[in-house]
Amino acid sequence: MPFLSAALDPLEVQQRFTHHLPIVENAQLQKIQVIRHKPGRRCLIEYELLNNHGQPITLIGKIRAKGTDFNSYELQKSLWQKGFADDSADGISVPQPVGIIPEWQMWLQRKVQGAIATQFLTQTNTIFLAKLIAEVAHKLHQTNIPPRRSHTMSDELRILNERIPLVIQQYPELKKRLEQILAASNHLGENTPELKNCGIHRDFYPDQVIINGSRLYLIDLDLYCEGNPAIDIGNFIGHIKEYSLRILGNSEALSDWETALTERFLQLTSDKFNTAIQSYVTLTLVRHIHISTQFLERRPFTEALLNLCEQRLHIAVLNHL
């Protein structure tokens, strides 16, 4: 990304912001910080500015190597205009999109203050947040903003059929168990009811919700697509179980959160979604088997994930030889 250096040059940044972003007109740049960088793919940059009243403005710039992500910008702009602004009565918002700098293949949004929902999972008296998060997902599902792509159960299973063989290559001693898990996952997916499709987040998990007092912000909608709304809830709960297994040593340690989230979502929709939610919880955990092998600090939990997936898929393992 040759333009990355320009996006980090204070003088260049000041000029581009003045030209492209009316919201920061006459504001002075104070600090630039790279938050996340995947070379050759994407970069996340934080810009701190002061307006002419001395008030801070913090922007998050998202650069994508393969081209400006106009779709995500337009989606966030549409959401902002359709009930997800900072002053929404229900307390559910998205960060304000502020503009695009095409030369840098970047779009920008205001940074929101608060803490990700993950930080609340192990705190006492936070179950009410699980219910609110179910409302966040449901609100997104009700927006009727036409997605530009879709994600079906076939896509979910395709991902598993690509990833699990990679784990087998890395751990050939687990071949039999992983093949059983994959076969059972395919069977589960093929027998899961698809009741309804709508716009979904598709990467909905605790890091994607920022909590600022009584207001919740939904972030990172890059994968927004048409799909079964059960995907979002199942994925969220699957991530909770994996986090609980890895951090607390027990996949059921946060079951109160999972129950509250599921029950509130079913109240808002229909009990018919429960079967699909549980299927997507399981498939998310199977996907985490591969994820666990990609991070050194998570590899010690691969075996526990296998055990959990076998249990949920009702695979009777007499021995692991």
C-alpha cells in the first residue's frame, strides 16, 4: 500500500482532511496512530484532532488494499440515517461515518468511547447487557437495507471443509477425530432449518459491540450480507463459549449470558429460530478449532475445543488413538 506513508504524514493528512472532511474543517491534527495493520490487506489508523473550540475529535480511518470499501461506508451512512445515530431513542447506534479519501482507499468514522462487550462478560450483574445485545442484533435484522451479497449454510460448511483439512495437515494424529467432526458438522448443517433471510452482521461477537453507559454501538459491519439471523446469535454465543473455555476453563461458565441473549432474541422473533441458533453455535466452535491453531497462545486449547465439539455433535469417542 504505497499510499500508506501519505496517510501517516501529518502535513499530507492535514491537507486531505481539510479537502475531504467538512466535519474537521479548521481542526488541528494532534496525533496519528496505527491501530492495526495486515500488510498487503488492510490498515486501521486513528487520528486525533482539536477543533477551533479546543474540543477533541478522534477519527478511525479504514484502508483496504484492494480498493476503497465504498459499500461499508454507504451501509454505515444508511444505518446512521435510519435510526442508528448517536441520539437514537433505543440507545443502539453505529459510529458516525464522516467521509472518504479515495486517493488513500480509506473511509473514516468517528471513534466512539466505551469498552467492548468482552470486558463485561466476567463482571457481576451484567446479564442485562446480554438482553440489550440481542436487541442490537434484532434492530440490525429489521433495517431492510439491501445486502450486496449473501451467506448461506452452504457457505458456512464450505469454510469448515476448507479449514479443518488444514488442521489435519498440521496435526495428522488428530485426523480421525477431525474427519468425524467435519462429517457430523456437514450432517448438522444440511439438516438445519433455514427459516428466514435478512441483512445480518455475519461477524457478530462480543468485540463488535462497544458499551458506553446506556448506549451500545455496533461496529465492523464489513461482512454485512443476506443470511439467516440465527447466524449472528449462534456466532456470538459460540465466541462466548470459546472465550469461557479459554479464559475460565469451563465452556459453560457464562451460560447465564448465553441464556439471556438467546431468550431475549427469541422473544423478539420466534422460538422457531432456536434450533438454527444451536446449530450455528456448534459450527462456530468447529471453526474455532482451526482458529486455535493460528495463535500460539490458543494452541493449548485445541484439544479442549475438539472435546467440546465432539460432545455437541454427539460423537462417541471411545479412544483418541
